[in-house]
Amino acid sequence: MQNDSVAAVGFIGLLIFLFLYIIYSVLRDLIYFFLIHYVRLINLFISKEKQQNILNELNKITYYQKLSMVGKNYFFHRVIVLMINKNFFGDGIKMSDEVKSYISACAVQLTFRIRGFYIEHIQLIRVFPKAVWSQLVQHDVKGLTTGGGVMWLSWPDIKKGFDFPDDGINLGIHEMAHAFKLTLRCDSSSSHHICTSITNWSIASKPAFIKLQEGDTSYFRKYGATNMEEFWAVNVECFFEKPEEFMNLYPENYISLCKVFNQNPLNNKFDFAL
Ligand SMILES: [Zn+2]
């Protein structure tokens, strides 16, 4: 009888543990953000020296520079959450705070004004010192985002994206744009409001896509003509890096992206609020 009671208590304990573990897995980003941003337990998770290193790197990023003090603090904390929750692996390159900060900043930039939304699709970020051969696509790639949650990135190309912040090319933003969509897993039955906004974008952007496929590379680069997925990622790069021209040339397309990301890159004064 006593053995049965012990077994029952053990079983209930196991169920509680599994339940809490599932809650933790699903809400991990939110939990860390709550503890870091609201309870101010940041020093518990990351040393002061590392915090300073990360801030030094973020201060070099154009998007971050334009934020208010409140916006910068929020951005910084979201970067920390991402660094804690993703696995970074250097393949022939040292995983420094610089590398991690720039890559994390790409993800945070996209989701900055979408409260509670994190790019959960990516679990492992592999960083290389150059473009690498991909068996999957059978050529050298600067970046790749797989359906299995792995992202490949060439560090020199990530850096170049930030060194030239207004040329419409940013590898980190490009790959995170793919990961953003993969996180949502939108299909015809999706009711998520961001999925609806993405559908609106694909309708609004069709004329620009056809124009690009016909060879007009005056605004979007040729690579965007590959298919609608690449056009999406190229659009997101241009949205953040050449917003003024984007708005003038393709206003409907631009406004639909503002709704997807709940931000307007032209509105510098109010932390890119819509
Ligand atoms: Zn791509």
C-alpha cells in the first residue's frame, strides 16, 4: 500500500515536472525577458563586462543609434534574451561578443515593435569565416536558413551588411526575414494577424515582383526575382535600409510591410512607431 502511494506521488511529481518543462520551453523567451527587463535580474544571467561589450557593439549599429534611451534599453534586453536562448557555433571562427551582438541585433530589429514575438524557429546559428559550400543547394552560400531551425552565416558578409547600412543589402536581416516567416508557419488556414499582413504584402508586391522578373533592377536587386520567398527577404532588407525610396516607389508594398513588422523605419523620432 505504502509502495503504491510512493509510486503515485512520484508519478504526479513527474507530471508536474513535465508540465513545468513544457511551459518553460514554450515561454522561455518571455520568461527571460520578464526577468531581465522588468525584474532587472540581468546581472544574474550575463556579466557586467559582457554587457558593456555588447553595448559597445550595439552603439555602432545605425538602427540602434536612432532609438530613444527607453528604446535602446528594450532593444539591448531583447538582444540578451536571444543570446541566452540560441546556440551559437563558430565554424572556423571565434564566437566573440561582437559576432553574437550583430547577429542578435538583426533578429531584434525585425521584431522590435512586435511585443512578445520572438524568432523561435532558429535554434542553432553556425557562423563561418567565409561563404561555404551547401550540399542542400549545391553552391557556395553566404547565408542559409533551414526548415530544421539551423542558420548558416558568413561573418564578413554579416559585417558588410552593417558597414553599408543604406545599400539595401544586409545578410543578417535577409536570413532573419526567412526565419521570421518560418516561425509563423503561415498557410491558407492561418488566423494570426501577422500572417494576414504577410498575405496583404504578397498581393501588394506582386506588380513589383513581376517587374523585377522582367529585368527591372532599378530598386530591388536581381536575386529577389528567384522566387517569392527570396523576394520577401530582399524586400525586408530594402524596407530597413532604403525606406524612403521604397515608400516613394512602392507605397502599398511599403505600407503592408509596416503592418507586418508593426513599425515604420521612416519614423526615427518615435522609435519607428507606426
Ligand atoms: Zn534568401
